[in-house]
Amino acid sequence: MEEHLSSPSSRPAEPAPGPGAPWSITVAGTIGFDDLTTPAGSVAHAPGGSALYFTLASLGLCHPRPVCAVGSDGRQLLDLLVQVGVDTDGVETMAGPSYRWSVVHGVGPVPESEVQDFGVYSEWLPRVPQTHRDSEILFLGSMPPRLQLAVMGQVSGANLVAIDTMRDFIASDRSLLLDLIASADLFFANRAELALLMGDDVPPLRSARNLLEGNRLRAVVVKEGQFGATLVTRSGQRLVPALAVDPVVDPTGAGDSLAGGMLGRIASLRASDEDALAEALEEGVRRAALAISAFGVAGLLRRAPG
């Protein structure tokens, strides 16, 4: 069964009214600098990383708690988080360069080239502050699976565990990644990642349904780029169409922003049943539209507090 949801409005939602504060979210992933080239131009040394995009996209819906590492050149990144009112207790400063990602986007859905320099992440051992270990939601952003596993072991009581990845980590650590996905509740992946993970001869939505079999995983969000995103559960699938963005300036961080908006909305709803997941995905699509409207995190910062 496929249900096409109505296109969401362009104005992101604020925290839902009613009793009870939003659930808290611990978000682990990369934070660093991006060198970005798209058909719209180029930007160097832009703040980026999976944890940063997610954190900024979730603001206004919840109070995210990032767990990540910056290098000795990362003062700008810390200042940015402080400026928007984010708790930086889980951000470790280490000697060495911050994480850096260099990408060239063409007109297709897959980057023409991408290079990662892990910097301090090559030596980082995640230490989740005690204050961040009781979060109701844990998001494991794209980073080496061994680091995702280390964080998961320190936030063991979360009601909802979500995980994202990228092609590099599927190619290098597929077995560990599959184990992590089976231990999560929600998995985010685009079509290229599903093909690499499950086989390019299996249709993407079938791959998503296959992942749901015989484990804890409750839903897969298939990121469909210009078409939006599809929520796949055991009971069916729902497509949330993308918002029209003209021009699309930079697709970097769209998936992390979608996850930030979606999980932030779940946190504000204080619910993660199937209806809540579908409603929250609409918010994720809205936040992704903000991200791709400008280079780097500039589109998200336009509405961030601070």
C-alpha cells in the first residue's frame, strides 16, 4: 500500500503546545568544515558535518545535545553552537585538524566527487556526558560505524534510536553497519545507499522492507531527493513530496536536515507511533528545503534562534 501525503506547508512548525517538555535528543556525528562546489558556485571552509546539520535543523522543536569532536581549528564551530543556544558539553576539542569534507555536486543525485579527511575523528573516542545519557531519542549521524557503536553503548535507554550513514561506510564496514541498523528503530538512507547495502538488483523500497524483517527496526526513511522522502514500515509506505525550492543552491546536508526536522518533531510530539512518524517526516521535508536553499548551513541559520 502506498499513501501519498499532501504537500506540507513551507513554514516549519514550532514545538507542539500541551503538557510536557519535548523529549531530549542526543545527536552524535561529525562537525567540521566543508568545501562545496555545485552548479550554483563554490564555497570553501563552510561549517558542516552530520551533527551540525541535524542540530541546526532540529532547533525550535527540541533542545539537541550534540556529541562530536572539533580540532584545534574549531573555535568557529563552537562559537556557532553557542550563538544558537546549543549545549556544547558533549563537544570535545582535540589537537589536530577538524573533520573536512570536499564535494562536487553536479546535476545528478550522486556527487561527482567527494573526499573525507577525518582529522581528529581518526583518534576520537566518543565520551557521552552523563547529562546526555538519559535522552529519549538518540540519533547516530553519518560517521564510522565503530564510533556509532561506541555512542550507542553509552545511551542505552533511548526510546527511539535512529541511524544514518553514507556510501563510504557501507563499502568499508557493511557487516557492522547492518548490525547497528538491526539494533535501531529508524534508518535513513537514499537509493544509492540502499543499493550498495542490499544489492543493486533489489528495488529500493523492497530493500527497505527487507531491512525491517526479523529485528528491532520499525521504519526506514528512503530519501528521494527532488521527489521527497518515503516512510517504509511493516504496514506500508507513505511518500511525502519535496517542497519546490528554486533554485536549489546546495544539496549538502539535506538528509541530515531531514532527520533533524523529523526527529525534532517526534520530540515535540512526545510520540513515535506510525502516525507520529508520518507527521514528523513532513517537518523533516520542510527543514531539508531550508538546507538546500543556500550554501552550507546558511539556510538553516536564517530561522535558528540566537
